[in-house]
Amino acid sequence: MLFVTNYTLKPHLTKSDSKALMDEFGKRGGAPGEVAHYVRIDGSGGVTITDNEDAATLYAYVLPFAEYMDFDVCPALKIDDAVGPILSWLGG
């Protein structure tokens, strides 16, 4: 199952907090099943795309980062997989 995770850095982060966040990321590496990871050039956060069997795997990964970031995790479909249900719903 694909998940799109948008994350936003918490506004209270100090430079020291940012270093601790990067240290944590360095220890853990990318999320399990990570397909892509992009950062916003305004420095406010980023987005990851992961492919996991269940949400619990992703949840366990993001928990250690929760003091530094807010997360919005959404299951997603590739457009090829979504077209059939869309056309069915449209009656086509």
C-alpha cells in the first residue's frame, strides 16, 4: 500500500533541535519502503512516498520524530489503479 506523508517542521525548533532531528534521521535512515523523499525549499518540511504492507510500520517509524514534526499520512493509489473505480463510479 502506498502512503503519501506530508511533514511540517514545528515552529519552535531551535538550531540544537534541528541537529537532534538530523542525528535521529541519520540513525534511522529513510522510512521503510521509501520510494521518494522530497523537501520543500522554503525549509518548512517535505513529503515522502512509501510502499508498506500496513500503516503500523510507518507509524512506528514516525513516532521518534513527532517532537520535531507534524505529520499528515494518507493512503494513496497510483492513477492506473484509480481509473477503474473512477470510471465505474461515473457509470462508464
